[in-house]
Amino acid sequence: MEISKSDIVVSCAGRDKGMLFYVLDTDGVYVSLANGKERKVEKPKRKNSKHVRIVLRPDSEVAAQLSFGDSLLNSELRRKLTEFGREFNVQTKEGA
């Protein structure tokens, strides 16, 4: 499955292994990731797409904003990723 803008992914490699992110942009090989805490919307993490795994293609307000290119707040990303982690019992590295 190909990674696209507004997907929720989990990092599989690196020091951010196990953390959830929204995909802000993709260029085929690399993806730009943000979670609103360690990686803000203003300065996303650039990561090889081989090192992330798709968890969900969300139908949320945040996903719609990302798809249409609207601006969004880091707090919105954090809130939605936290809700997702709790709802689906995704083990994430928090506070580390």
C-alpha cells in the first residue's frame, strides 16, 4: 500500500521508533512527518518511506485539512494522534 498525504503512520526505525505521525507530504522516496510535539508542522521530519508503516487512512477533520493544504495547529495533531493511540491501543513512546 502506498503512503499518501494525511495518512497516520508509525515509525519502524530510528530513535523515533514506535511513534505515531501524520504524513504532511510525500515525494515518492521520502515522507514529511509531524506529530505536533517532537516534530512540529513548521519543521517536519523527513524520513525514508521504507522506515514507516501505514496504520490508518483517517476520515477526520485533520486529514481533510492536510489533504486540502489548509493550515493546522500542532495541538490538533497531538490531540488526534493521542485519541487514535488510545482507541486502537497502539503502543507509542510518549514523553521520551
